[in-house]
Amino acid sequence: MSRLRITGGQRLVGEIKVGGAKNATLPILAACLLTPHECIIHGVPRLKDIEVMIEILVTLGAEVTWSDSSVTVCSRHLSESRVPEELMRRMRASNLVMGALLGRCHEFGVSYPGGCTIGSRPMDLHIKGFLSMGAKVKEDGVIEGKVKKLQGSCIYLDFPSVGATENLMMAAVLAEGITIIRNAAREPEIVDLQSFLCKMGARVWGAGTDKITIEGTSQLGVSEHQVIPDRIEAGTHLVAGAVTQGDILVSNTRAEHLEALLSKLGEIGVEVSNDSLGIRLKGGCSWRAVDIKTHPFPGFPTDLQPQIMSLLALANGTSVVKETVFESRYKHADELRRMGARIKVDGRIAIIQGVKRLTGASVEASDLRAGAALVIGGMAADGVTTIDNVHHLDRGYERLEEKYLGLGADIKRIDS
Ligand code: UD1
């Protein structure tokens, strides 16, 4: 078990380069199961979640090689269509292989996936979509799907679920006929999946809007693709730069993927601008309280809600945050309170009364983004903060402490 030890009060100064998007890479790796030909993916981040997905592909019979930041997958002979429970439990996104397996092998078997403890996270939308494409799905501790041949269908998602949209896109590329997904998720990672699928010969259009159309095909070929930069990693660095009153350039990022955050940072009083090299940020020393409501893209991302709460904890006045995507995503609030933050949580609402300073404390990361919020809080706090359970951070951030150390933070990993 590792922990981080942070001595707060250092400004972050310099350039920080963002890696490839975890949440784009995961479905793209799953999509490699659709074709018997070789797929090459560039810009793959070295993260625990990516390692788990690769282990799943290998278990299913794919050959995978990883060199620097490029991963080559060849799914010529798939020997399995069931994912062992132990792997499913390690990450929620393991469910992303269901659609590709149904399309390619006409069956899948998975148990309920694990992942961050941020809410109940059911799978009904995925399953309803498979059913409407003609699959039979049995839920009995494990989820098993079977179909002779998937049929194109019109699917309306009750909620624009990212995972359900991706799974249904992957199932539909090898279905007979046309599938239309309405109220589809519009996240940039969905657009990236579409471009990867199109490169292997799939016919998919509309990603980035709420209507995605897929015309099924019987054969798919090779695909080579560069993954988009991780917008949540970029957003985390921007908030870290702001709260440490830093002066940073966040490079390898796309401002159009971060509009909701950039606009909130502006309202808070943080100076941000973008140019051809990336997003530049100068953190002032006083911040205005703001209200934030999380939403599916292009709204304010739930995956940045914990991090911005660390900044709002130090703003002048009272901020109100409403979490509309996940039902219990406020575990970081308890830990920030240990550092002196004044936060009241009532259901999906958090009321944050800004304080003058945070004080270092011993805290615990309950999940990936909560961990990032505590790193940010620790860098802003007076004194020493120790964060336990940093394995959560390694699921989604590559060498986070090394990156912040390079910008001047006093941060150290202690392995015990
Ligand atoms: C993805 C992201 C995750 C992000 C989330 C929301 C990946 C690997 N993970 O997760 O980082 O926080 O989007 O932006 O891309 N829901 C249902 N039924 C379903 C599916 C979802 O009710 O069948 C609900 C969930 O409980 C949740 C909401 O929909 O309340 C959003 O979930 P979803 O968009 O599916 O998130 P993930 O794809 O799991």
C-alpha cells in the first residue's frame, strides 16, 4: 500500500503535458475484439485500468503487445467469451467488452463490474439495448448474453450513459441493418471511438450529437489510431494550478473538451487563456464562490466535481454544488473537512462555505477523482497532508506525483 506525503504551500510553475485519455482508450481496446485484424493504438497511458483491460483481452484470446505508449492488439482467434469475475471486479469499465463480444462471438458472460464507490451504477441501459437488437440476456448473479445474429434497432437511452452508448455502438457495427441510438452520450471519448471504428471499416456517424447511426457490416479490417488527450487529467492540472496560485501551461489538451470547466474557472476569477501550445493558467490569490451542477457532456463533468470542490473550499463566499450524474459522489467532502473545509452534504447537494486556509491532515482516497481532490487540497494546505489508498489514483493518473514534483510541489510517494 502506498501513500502520498505532501507539504502544501508551493506554487506550481511550468509546463505539464497531458497523457492519452483513459476513458477513450478503454472502449477502443474493447473494440479491438471486433476485428480479426491487427489494431495499433498510440498514446495509451500506463494506468492500472488500462492494464486490467489488456488482461481481459488476453484472457479472451487476443494477442497484445505494449511498447512505449503504443499498444498492438490482434484478436484473430478468440478462445473465450466469458470474463473471469476477478477481472470484472477490478474495474467498472470491464463491462465495455460486452458489446464487442456479442457482435463478434455472438455471446458474452460477465459478472457485475466493480470500480469506484460513487453510486449504484446499474447496467439496465446496456442490457435493454442488447435486447432490442435481438439478443437474449440472462441476469443471474452473472450477466450472460447470446444471439444468433444481432439486428439493427432504434434504441432510446433513458439517460445518455457513456458506457451504454459505447457498448451499443460496438455491438451494432457487426449487426444486420441499421441501428440508431437516440439520447446518446456526446462525450469526446464517444467521438474518438467512432473514429477508431470507422478506421477499421465500420460505418458510424453522428457521434458528438445525441443521435448516432450505425450501419452494420459483416467484415472489419485493421485500424491505427492516436487516442485523444485526457480532458479530466487536463482539468485536474488546471484546478491544481489555480489553487496553488500557480503559473502553468497545460499542453497536449483540447480547450473545446473543457469549456464548462474553463468558463467556471473564469467565473471563479482564475486567468485562463489558450494558444497553440495548450491552456495557460495564472491562479490569483482570491477566488469567488460559484454554483456548479454536473451534467453529461458538454455540461460540467462529474469527474471534475471533487477536484473543483477543493478550490471552492478556499473561495470567498458560499458555493453550491449539485451532483446530478452519480448518487453518492461526495466522499472527498468528509476528507476535505478534516483539512478544515466547511462543507455540508445533503443528498446530491453540497454547500461549501469558503475558508481562509486548509490545514494538512491524514486523509484517505475513497476513489480515483476523490484522490485527485485530496492531492489538490494537500498542495494548497498549510503543513503536511498524507493521503492513504493512493492506488485509486494510479487507476487514472500516470505518475501524478512526479508531474507535480516537476512543477515545484513538495510531494512524495511512500511505499509501505
Ligand atoms: C463513464 C466514465 C466515468 C464517468 C461517467 C460519467 C469511462 C470508462 N468512465 O462511466 O469516468 O464518471 O462516464 O461521465 O468512460 N446508468 C444507469 N443504467 C445504465 C448505465 C448507467 O442508470 O445501464 C446511470 C449510472 O448509474 C450513472 C449515470 O447513468 O448514474 C452515468 O453513467 P455512465 O454514463 O454509464 O457512466 P460510465 O460509462 O459507467
